[in-house]
Amino acid sequence: MSLPRIVTQYIDAMVTDAEETLTPTKYLARHTVADLEKAVAEASLSAISDILAEWQTLPQMLDHAGKIRSVFTSTALFMALQCDRSDIVSLLLSTRSTIRMPVKEAIRAGHVANFQIFLYNGWDINEQVDLDGPPALGYAAKYRHLVSWFLANGADPNAGFEYDTALSRAALAGSPETVRILLSHGGDVKRGQLLQWTVHRPESTCEVLEMLLKRGASPNQIEFDGVLPIWTYLQVLGTPLHKAVTLKKRDPVALLLKYGADPDKQDTSGKTARMMAEELGLDSIVSLMQCETLCLPRL
């Protein structure tokens, strides 16, 4: 069954409009996107201002609010972030339509002044960068100077998705000192399934694990509280001990057992960490579990 002719004409018109909107050179009297990028590379505020002023006179380049569509200025903005030209960042943001600030790009650039400009332009420092993820502080956890700035400007270590907070990302990738700082700023060990993230650390795993366990993080909490999110690649959810066994990390296993992890607690498929260790042939870990009550005083 074919669509009515008037419907197909309407769809064709919409497609044509969309294609033309994303082709700025058709509507530019003199300046192209490449010209703007060149002006940013040369740090020429006057040239940038001239280009933006011209574009603001072209209705096809503007959104419904009269701002320049971000598709035309995004690359130039990323360049300005990288070059630590907050004055150019400010100029570009003042004229463009912005749904979200380019937070990840600004974190990679690492310049605090860029975030000052974001705040000035109405950015909420605790908004999630991605759906079901942490705010900017979580993505900045590897950078101590950014962490300090974020906290000084109202960033919340507990903000973000229930199972993926700023503190969660610090537990995964931040230095032990960064984790301590976030805890001292009100980080909640009962939120963000911190031990699950920590077990994946490439280094200082036991140091961060013990820091969190001493503050009351549960070693027996099932990941996502046993409810499989529709977007996850995981098929089975278990405790931090299950995860440590799967990753064959003996020392974290020993530490989790010391703080009360139950080797016989089942994951969502019915397997225990003890069963997994036996199946994987991890004899040293199996031995740890067998003598847990004799060799490891539980805390």
C-alpha cells in the first residue's frame, strides 16, 4: 500500500530541508565553517565575531530561538576548549544553540577556565552527562586539579545514576587520594555499588576496597540489586566477590572475605563465588574460602 501523494511530498520536503540545514555553505554569503575554524586556530576574536555576526543574519542557520545551530560551531568550540581560549569558548557559546555543554571534551582538554564559562552559561554541574551515568565530576575523577575545582564549585560526589555516581567512577579510575577526598566531601558508600567498580581497578584495588569496606560498603550486595537493566551486556549479576573471582584477583577476594563477603551467596543464575572458583580451577582462592572462618578474622 503506497502513501498518499501529499504525504510523500511532505516527507520529501522535510528531508530536503534537513539536508539543506546541515549544508551551511549554501547559505553563507562569504564565510564557511572552515573559515570559522581557521579564525579559532589563529585566535582572531575579530574574525570570529565577524563570522558569527554574519551567520546570525541568515535564518536558515538559526534555530527557533534565533541562535546559531550547534552543528556549525561544534568543531570550532572543541578547538577553543583544547587551546584553553575561554574567551573564544564564551563567544561561541553566547551565539549558538546548546542542548548540552561539551563536558567530556572540556575534561579531556583539562582547563578549569572552560568550566567557569559553562557555569556562567547556565550549566548545572551535577547534571548527568549521559543517561544512567555520572555527572562531570565522575568523568574528571582521574584529574586531581579538576576534582578540586568541581568540589569547590558545588559538585556532589553522590550525584548521578543510582548505580553509577561520581564516587563510583573515582572508585574505578581515581587515585586513592581522590577517593578519600570525595568521601570527606560526603561520599556515600551505600550508593553507586562502589565495590563492584573498585574490583575492576587496574591498581591500588585493595587499598580502595578496604577504604570503602571500613566505611560500611556492603560486600554482599548484588550488582544492580539483582535487577538486570535492559541496556546492559551482562547476563548474570553477582556480588563483588563473584566479580573478583571472575577476574582472578586473589588479594581482593581475601580482603572481601575478611570483611564478611559470603562465598556461598548465589548470583542471579544460582552460582556461588565458591562454585565459580572451583570451576575456574582457582585453587588458591578455593583454599581461601575453605579456611575463611579459621584463617581470616571477619570484620
